[in-house]
Amino acid sequence: MYAQLVDTGTTGVKSLQEMSAEERAFQEKIDAEIKIEAKNWMPEAYRRTLIRQISQHAHSEIVGMLPEGNWVTRAPTFKRKLQLMAKIQDEAGHGLYLYSAMETLGADRDDEIERLHRGEVKYSSIFNYPTLNWADMGTIGWLVDGAAIVNQVALQRTSYGPYSRAMIRICKEESFHQRQGYEILLTMMREGTDEQKAMVQDSINRFWWPSLMMFGPHDSDSPHTGQSMAWKIKRHTNDELRQRFIDQTIPQLEFLGCTVPDPDLKWNEARGHYDFGEIQWEEFYQVLKGNGPCNRERLRTRKNALDEGAWVREAAMVYAKKQQQKQQQNAA
Ligand code: BYC
């Protein structure tokens, strides 16, 4: 794999000859599928790439709670409300595992959260779109968690041990989320009124293209893919995973009896894959720059949550210090 990347002219990836002895030993370990652990030597750029990706991933889980939180008070039944709350709590848990995995690389959680709040680091573009109707809760579970799973199943085999182990548990929970989302939509399509069926189609129309954007830019425009593939942080490229997601999602879409807003979508027998239209990349880059429909609102909500929770953290610190003093007095 590594030699192939060099041969195909991927820029910025060192050849084995250009590496120091330490870097070569590291690369050979990666090539032999031996996991890198927190205390092992690693190139500084590998560490920084992982902190960037894992922190972005953790922030996505935490910010990703907000579009769904919008519907907790308006879920149509008590059962749906409980399911939605459980899903959102799982996402908080995913964020916490991921921040912990990031800390094993020497990054500071509070610093990274501050950088998020200053708008210096990214989180998944998808969470900058609003949730306008109840069907959006189904679509987020089915399409957004569905896209996240395709990406995260591959990340279970990522080369950094703590990240790959966090992914195993996260994937189990995500596949449950995906099914609950699909079941919401199936219920609305099978038992709903015409208006409710129209809500499902409207929701798919709004979330289809942003879900495809979750996989990132085309491989040819992705600055990090070459090196991340060589280090096996990424096991598949952005375009490969996007295609895999489309291929597995379209039969589910047909079973629902819905369509996607892409006139170019069609099965290509020769390729054995669906062909699809071009993503509006200008929209994607605008969202990344902070100009999506909800970017400002999302960051404002997160900052307020941190400020309003300050007294809880302070109280916990005072209590912990008092407990520590008591233990020291007892031990003396
Ligand atoms: N949104 O060279 P590239 C969930 C950035 S949450 C925003 O391809 P890379 C859920 C990229 O960071 C699941 N930014 O980068 C939660 C880079 O910017 P910087 C979230 C994006 O890292 C609640 C630049 O564009 N999943 O499941 O090799 C409810 C160039 O891109 C996006 C993860 O985070 C985007 N869509 O590949 C429901 C998975 N795409 O850092 C569900 C972990 C690209 O140079 N992350 N960028 O400023 C990854 O697998 C990889 O980081 C990506 C991008 C495939 C996303």
C-alpha cells in the first residue's frame, strides 16, 4: 500500500529512503498491521494528524447532539422521546471516549474545546443544517449515522490503538441509531398520512447532499488523504467510502418508497456501482468556513452550555479538594 501511494505520485508522503531510522521502523510497524500505542515513539506529524482528526470527531459528536436536542420536547410519543434521549446520551458518551483517546496523545481537552469555541477547528459540516420537522430525526439516524458508520467501521482498523478501540464500541451504538432512524421513517411511510409521507421526502431532499459531504472533499482535493492512508489512520479514501455509502443506501431508499434529489443517480452495471451527480462543493466549503445555516447558533449554544455549567465544575473541584484534604488528614 505504501509503495503504491508513492508510485501513484501522492505528494507529501516520504519514501522509505527519505525516512530516518526511527521513521522507517515506525512505518514498518504500520505496514505489519501492529497497532501504535500511546507510549510508543511516533512521528510528530502522525501525532498532530491524529489530534486533529480525533478532536474534530469528538467535537462532531458533541455538536451533533444539538440538532436532535431540538426535537426532544416535541417527539410525537413518549416512546419516541425516550429513544431520542437515549441516542443523544450515546452521542455524549462517544464524544467523551474520543476526547479521552485524544488525551492519550498529549492534547488537552479544555484547550481543544476552547479552540472549537473560537472557531479555529472543525466539526462535521452536517451539523450546521437545521432540523425542521420530525422526519429529520429519522433521516439523521438513517442517513447521518449511516454515513458515520461507513466511515467508522473502517476506522475500527485505524493504526492508533486507543482510537481503533473507541471505534468498536461507537460502531455498535451507531448501528442501533441507524436502525432507529430507519424505523421512524418506515413507520411514517407505512402508517402515516400523505402529509407525513411528504415530510419524509422533504427531509431526505434536504439531508441527501449534506450527508454525502460528510465524507470530505474528492480524493484529488483532499490534502490529508495520501499521508493518512500511508500511516493507515485512514483505511479507505473519502471517495471510496462515499461510493460505498451510496451503494448500500439506495436499496434502503427504494424500500422506503422515496427518492433522492439527484437526476444523475443510476445503477452502472459495468462499474457495479451507482453513478451520481456532482456535489455542490462551494456550499461545502462555505459551511467549513463558518457560513452554513446554523454554524453561529451551534457555537453560541456550546459556549453558553460551558459558561452556564461553570458553577457545577467549580463546586465539584471544591468538593474534590476537601475530600483530598480529609484523606490526607486521616492518613497523617
Ligand atoms: N466536515 O484532507 P481531508 C456522528 C475537513 S459524528 C467538516 O479529506 P481528512 C454523529 C478536514 O478536517 C461523525 N470538515 O481531511 C454524531 C480538513 O480540514 P483541516 C463525525 C471536513 O481528515 C451525532 C479538510 O476538510 N465523523 O457520527 O483526511 C449525531 C480537508 O479534508 C469534512 C468523523 O469525524 C466535513 N464533512 O478526512 C449523529 C470521522 N470533511 O483539519 C451522528 C473521523 C473534510 O485540514 N474523521 N473536512 O482544517 C475522518 O474520518 C476524516 O477526518 C474525514 C476527513 C474523512 C472527515
